[in-house]
Amino acid sequence: MLSNIGIPGLILILIIALIVFGPKKLPEIGSAFGKTLSEFKRTTASIIDDEDENLAASKKENS
């Protein structure tokens, strides 16, 4: 669904966000969103690493 937005759709979303939140609040919202996305990526990478370690330990015990 999101892959079909395109440039005009993104511009429309940005204009609506600018109208709703105002030009002073928009950078703060973007910064908070970026921090949230970064934390999400860090957490998922940690979960994947833990699963890889558990899988390796499980294979080692079975050998």
C-alpha cells in the first residue's frame, strides 16, 4: 500500500502535516520519529542476534 504513494503523495502528506502541526513543531516531530525508528532497528537487531546465538548453541548441543 505504501509503495504506491509516490512523490506527489509525499508532498501532500508533508503539506497536511505542516498545516496541522505548524512549522515550529514539525522538526521536533521528525526528530522524535527518527529516534523511535533508530531504537526500533537497534532492538530488532538485538533480537535477531540473540536468536542466532540460541540457534548456534542449540546446534552445538545436538552435535
